[in-house]
Amino acid sequence: MRLLSTLVAPAHHSCQRALFAFAVLLLSGCSGGRPLPSGIDRQALRDIAPAEDLDPAPGVVEVRLRASQVEYKFFDGGMSEVLAYNGQVPGPLIEARAGDRVIVRFQNDLSQPSTIHWHGIRLSPGMDGSPLSQDPVPPGGSFTYDFIVPDAGLYWYHPHHNEEEQIQSGLYGPLLVRGTNEPAFTRERVIVLSDIMLDRMGMPMPMDNSTDDPYMQALGMEGNVLLLNGQRMPVIELRPGCRERWRIVNSAGARYFKLALPGHAMTLVGVDGGLIEAPVAIGSMLLAPGERADLVVDSGTAGQGAGVLLNQSYARLADTVFTPPADTELAIVLTKGAPVDSPPPIPAHLRTIEVPDTPHPQRSITLNAALDPPLPDPPLLASAMEDGGMGGGGNGEGAARFMINGAIWPEVPAFEVRRGEAEVWEIYNHTQMDHPFHIHGFHFQVLDLNGEPWPWRGWKDTVNVPAGNGGENRLHILVQYEGEPGDWLYHCHILHHNAMGMMAAFTVNP
Ligand code: C2O
Ligand code: CU
């Protein structure tokens, strides 16, 4: 099982003890003059540099995004060759207000074609950056994206062409749309979670379709360096008594983050498509690739000192043989400085979310997989090979197939619906691993998992469909076709699953 544990929990094992020593030093207040353990960068978490708004007119945000290969320093000790927007990882923060027009002048200076997809934005299909809506912009080419951002929330952007390589090499960035009447707290941060796989020379190693590592085939590649705003193990400084709003996106290609901050109160106030109806106190927050969380974080009750933002153990492969990865540390959370007097309260009601009251026909979506080569461990293999799908259809190519309703992209039949209507989608996970399910162009509400009502009401565009439960998980979402007519994608946001076929289209008629 060495291979599996290396793949699933690659980062920070070797520096856990060192981190603990470092935290003890901070707590005892005698860190002065002691050299830091190697591999830990004690830099304050940076705000992501914003994109410059080139248009002074109110209601219009115009920015430039140039994708190119650059040398980038993730931490002391080496430069990495990455792909980046405007030379930074993550790409620049684009900020707008709900209803604004956003114009993005995209210049592709990569050596391969690319596009930009505006993940979660309900926009017109021609601006979606997907293979249904646009031919990729060739190397040296440019394209102007021009769209309205109708909904407040934290969104993000990334290529929708050769995503496995391009996103996992550094092409992703946040798009923050502010609403009117948003709750204000001591401070707001935008935090982009990601990871990257670097080799010994610090060079990224994106997974390509030819990998024969069965675990990568099954779970998608997780990086060996975990990043917050492009930084490894930064320090987040809180003032005693503060209450901060953390707006977090998981931009990783495959890694799940289950965030916990022991000793601090955390409250969920928003998800992908903005505020939820009412705040929910939470002990941890699971974020699958593509999902966002809007969290209110209180400084610890312990007063001054160091805490740790954890990525808690989470098993996204359901099997009794599978050992979930251990908890890992993401950031040091240091409480220091002048106390904040009385932090603003969290409103008891954040927003009214209506359940569309049209008839809701039900649509069935089944997620299935056939792995080739199979996972090596027999019991694991037995359960991962659901519906007898051994051997990848005998094509001998050694490729896994990740399917929707038994077919791979682009062979999954598209369906047609009408703008303004709503439907319940039953998403049946018939595999032994989780899948983050994403719909372009429209928002949905999560209703229930196996009949258990969802713990909060809000709008989403990406939701994790868990494995386990004997391969019998049925998640129900209510999709509201309130957006633009056209051809739209839905797919798994584990980039490898997407690349191996777990993607399909639907048409919204006017
Ligand atoms: Cu963020 Cu079609 O994806
Ligand atoms: Cu998937």
C-alpha cells in the first residue's frame, strides 16, 4: 500500500514534527533567533494581487489576462516552471459587483491552445470557454470575453482545454462578485486552495493520459505541495477577538480539502452561488475540487498563540482496505496584536432562497467507471470494479473510462430542456469514489442525499457526490434553468475523470 499512501497523503508528513516544534516555539513566545525548520516558510498569507481595472466607468470591469509559462517561486529553495495568468499563481483576483459587465482581454502566450471558463457564472454560452462554445485560442492568439456577472459570490476561472495539464500547472484564479447588503466583519480574505506536483528539480509533473499508475487513474493526481494563495504553509495572523470572513475556493485538480481550525468557531455563511439562507455552525468544511465556502472564523478563545488550519483526513475512495490519509497542516493561524473590541454579529438571516415551485420532473444521471489497469489490491479491486467493468472495454490502451449513464464524452446523449423551468436531477454514484459534479451556466439547490435533507439552503454549481454506502448513493439537486439558452456542459471536476470521459451536455431551449 506504499504507493497509495504516497499518492493520497504526499505532503508535509516529513515536516509534521518540525511544524509541531515550531508551533510550540511560537506558543512559548521564544521563537526569536532560532532558525526555522527547513521546508516551512513563515510568510504571512498574501492577498492575491488584483487585476487592474482598465475601464474607469462604474459598472464595467475590464482586465487583461495573459497566460504564459513563467518561473515561479513557491517556497525558498527553487524556481518552478509553471503556467500562470499575468505571471502569478493563483491568477489575479478579479473583483466586480453583481450586475457589472466584465470584459477580459485574454492573450494566449502558451505554446498550446487554451480558453478561459468562468466557473459558476450564469453567462451567455458563447463566453463560457467550453469546447461547446468556442474553438480554443491558438498559441499567440487572443480572445475578448465579455459578460455580465449576475450573482454575488466567489467564482473562479480556469482553462477548459487540456485542463489536466493547464490547471494543474498553475492556471486558475478567483473572481469575486460582491452583492449589496453583504455582512461585514473584521476582515475579509480570499483564499485559493490548490496543490501542485513538483519533481525534485521543482518542475511540475502534470498527469497525462498515459499514466499507468492505477491510483492516479482512479483518484486523479494530487500534488505533493499544498498551496494557499500559491504559498506553502503560510501564517494567517488574527487579532484577538476578531471575526473574519474567509472566502475559499478549491482549485485543485483532484485533491479534497476538509478544513478544520481547532479552538476557533467556524460558521458557514455562503457557498458557490453566494450567501446561504441562514448561518450554520460547523466543525469542519469539506471542499471538493471546484467548490467554494464562505466561512466566518472567530479568533480562538485561548487568546494569543498559534493554532493550525488542518486538512482533515477524508476517504474519497470507499473501501475497507483503503487507509485514508492522515490529517495534514495547511497554515499556521497565529493570534496576536491589539484585541478587537466587539466584532460585528453574524446576521441570523442572510438571504431568502426560494425553492422554484414549478413541477419538477426527475432526470436520472448515473456516474460509473471502468478502470484499466485495475487497482492492484484484490479486495479494493473487487469493489472498485463495479458493474463488472473490467479492462476498459478491451481496447488495450490502458485507459480508465469514467462515464455518465454508461457512455463517455462526447457519446453521452444530450437532453433538451426549456429555459425558466426546473428539474430534479438524481445523481446516482455507482462507483466507489467521490465525484464533484459541476453544471455550467445554471445554479442548483442540493435537496437531499439518500433522502437525508441537506443541512442548508443555497445556490451551487458544484457538489460532491460521495462514494460509500455500498455504492448506492443518490444525491438530489434541483436545477433551475434560469440563465441563457444554448448548449451547456456538466461533468466531474476531478480533471482526470473529466478527461477520461465523465462529461456530457444538455441544451436549454428558449
Ligand atoms: Cu470549473 Cu467545466 O468547469
Ligand atoms: Cu469524478
